Amino acid sequence: MSLCTSIDTLAMAFLDDELAGEERRELELHIHDCAACRKHVETEREELGLLRGKLAAPPAPDLLRARIARSLDAEDVVATRDQRRRWSQWVLPGSAILAAAAALLVFVAGKPPGPAGVGAVAQEGMRQHERSMPLEVQGASTGPWLHEHFTPSVEPPTFTAPGIRLVGARLTAVNGHDGALLAYDVRLADARIGLTALVIRDVRPEELDGGQEIQVGNRVLHVMESGGKTAVTFIDSDRMGYAFMSDRLSPDELVRLVVSTDLIGRVQQGR
């Protein structure tokens, strides 16, 4: 059978890219030499283009696209608000932490926020938070690595709130104190938020104070804002200082997360 007698079938298969490689090359050579078949293929191509154009959905009007964009933005806002509400339900479990929640309602010994009211170690911690520094350890090895290289008594703070993962850590120095910087990844709806925890050895209370004070059990948390960053600090009974920092969480959200850690749980139990 010659190619000319089967050009109807071959043209459709050719235009739909359904021919095998050898068949396609043979037809291309044929229509190069055969004017009748070449015209037939071109006619089929034009008709196919017209058909596809008629089947294509018309573009959405600008007003409709704007309405859809606003609706999607509104859904994102609702999803983020719902996620934050779920946080508030998760981050204060148990009777000990509920007692801390009651304490959070009272701010005592308020100091004006800002750099002038922030201790030297807290200020340096906030500066380190905004710098991008490589981690020396990542994942599940972080705890054992801190025991070996920082101090055997420290454990990475853990959170009861969902969606918070310890990424890793690095050693650092904070105003002459040995420290460890811990990086956390916080999932909030579709957003990812960076959270930093600095653990600092042999720190004095005045070096981590500033902002507003919150009494939690027999410990005082300091909540401060500086340069668009929020920090919550406290010192345990072994003079180990902790500074939690984020530039995308509000002071209230960060306080709730810190209160949900096992560190505050131990404070509430007098340990």
C-alpha cells in the first residue's frame, strides 16, 4: 500500500505524534516530495488548530481572577488562624502548666521594652539569632552531641505543641559564656518559621533580663522585643540560661511555646 492511499490515517497519526520513529521519518520524506500529500497534511494541521482553539476555555475576566485571589488569600488567613488556635490548645497541657497559664495573665515588675532594657547576653543572643550560621550537628544526633561537646546535663528543649522539629545545633560563645545554639523548624499552616533556642552556661540573672517579667512558679520569664525580633528568656536553678527567639511569632505566641516546653514543666515541679 502506497503512502498516498493511506494519507488520511497517516496524517492524523502524524499530527498527534503517534507514529513510530521510522514511520515518521518515512512520511516526512514522502510529503517533502509529494505536493498532494503535503497539502493534505497542512490542511489537517489547520483544521486541528481551529478545533483546539474552539475547545480551549476562554480566559477568566480580570475581575473574576481578582475575586478568586482574594478568596484564596482569605482561606490562607483562616487556616493560619486555625493553626494558631490549635497551638493554644496544645501548648498548655497538664495541671502544672495550667498553673503557669494562670500566672501568664499577670505581668509583674514591668520594664520598658527595647535595647536599653535588655541585658547584654540577651542582646547578643538576639544578634546571633538573625545571623545565618552553619549547624555542626543535625537531627536525632543533636542530644548526644550536646552531652559530649557542651555539657552532659543539658537536654534540647522539647515542645508539646505540634509541628515543631529540632533541626540541629552548633556551639557558640555569648559575651564570654559558653553556649549552644539550637535551631527549630516550626510549621504553621503552610508557612515555616525559624525558632532559635540559646542555652548559656553560668549566666547571671541581670544578663538575661529586660522587657516584661512573667512569674511562672518560682522562676521569672523575661519577654522582650527589639528590632522586630521577640525573645523569651529565663534561668534555671543551675544558672543555665535559656533564650528563645523568633522574628515571626508574636510575644504571646512565643511565651506560650516556651511555657509548653519540658523545661518549664520541671520548674513548675520544683526541679
